[in-house]
Amino acid sequence: MNVLNKEYQQLEENIQTLSEKWSKSLEKDTLTTPEQRLAIKSFPAIPHLHITINVEQYNRFIEEFFTLLEESQPSLTEQFNKIRRLLTNEILEKWFTEAVSVNNFYFEKLAKDHGIAEWLPFFIAEHAARPFLQKLSSELSEQLHQANAQGACPACGEPPRIGVINKSGKKELTCPRCLYSWQIKKITCAHCGCEEPGKIEILKIEKDERGEVYVCHQCKGYTKVIDTRKLIKLDPIPLLDIKSIHLDYIAQENGFGIPEMKGTH
């Protein structure tokens, strides 16, 4: 099932461990007010909120992420130093806001203006923002259960791309970004909601009963689905998403894709 090389897999596991440490440090914090939660009318909810985070905490997450990446990719140290010199409190607040809304244009322009690898600023800002997103999705769970989750995570707007068949046999999608989970009918498209017979096809993997790809011939979207009943150990969803990348290759080779993140729906 896993096609990752050992070094990359180890890096992803280390990132997951660090992210879990960050999330634990936020457990006692409250990022939303009762008034904000009651006022939620639009989904995805988090991009519509005006959230004030602890900038020093966010900066610490970024610095710890630099340290982790430098251990495996020392050639990037100069790139990290360029970023370090940019990170005033004002820029950090901007980074968090733009990471939440996945404003790739902002990060690509910043990288170009400062001679930084195009992919790096968003990669850093996004990973350091995820523990805050996960805390927010947890705080908003009551409101999120009332949302129409079709086509996007109702918490952060990430397109649905991975789900599991849980121990009770139900299909459950989980956002690898904010970790919000919601149930969905087994034979339905998570992107466009299509349930028409013949439009949803399940691509099975030879000699692997654990992973399947649900593809939609109406919108050309797909989701990966892992049967947890056939796993000895269930990895955290972000790791499971990475380790099942071979399913993405299969879907894309057959002409299916994942829509862009939605700002509203």
C-alpha cells in the first residue's frame, strides 16, 4: 500500500509527531467566543471567522518546523534564514490569515520578491497553522454538524480527498488539514453529490483490499477510501493521506482529479 521511500516517510512521521505536540499545547486555549460560534451562518466556517491567534506561539511553531526540516534538508538553511528575517508580527498575522484561506498567489509573490523557493512559504505557513485549524474545528463541532458538507470540508473548505470505512462499516470522510470528520453515503460523490447509478465507480487495487478509489463520472472528482477493518494499525489521517498517494496516482492516471479548495458553499 505504501510507495513512499523510507526517508520521506520518516520526515512525514516526524512532522506528524511535531503537529500533535503543537495541538496538545493548544488544548487549554479557546480561540472562539460563544458569540462567534452562534453567528456562524456560512460554510466553510473557519475562513469567515476573524480569529486572533497568539502570534508568538505561531512563530514558535514555525521555528520548530524549521529546525525539523533543517535536520533532513540542511541545504534549505539559507532559505529558512531568508524567511526568518521577514517574520515580523505583522507578517506572521498575515501569513496565518492567508494560509487559512489558501491564498497561494500571496505566498508565490512573496517567494518571488524575496528569492525564496516558490513552494516553501506556503508549506511552512500552512503546517504551522494546522494545529489552530484543528482546535477551531473542534470548538465549532456543534455548528459544523448542521452544515451541508458536500464538496468541501465544512470547517476549513479543503476538498474531500480521503475517507475510511469505519469499524461499523460506514463511510466517513476526514479532512487531513483540520481533522473534522463527517459521514457520507457509501455510493455518492463527495464533490458533487451525485448518486446516479453508474456514475460512481469504485477502482479496486490488485492484491490490496484495504484501499479503493471512488471516482465520479459526472464531475470527474475522486476520493480515496481506506477500509480500517482490514488494517492492523490506523495511522493519523494526515499520514494515511500521504501513505495512500498511490491511490491518487491511479485516480489521476484514469483522468480524475480533486477540485480547488472552496472559499464558500
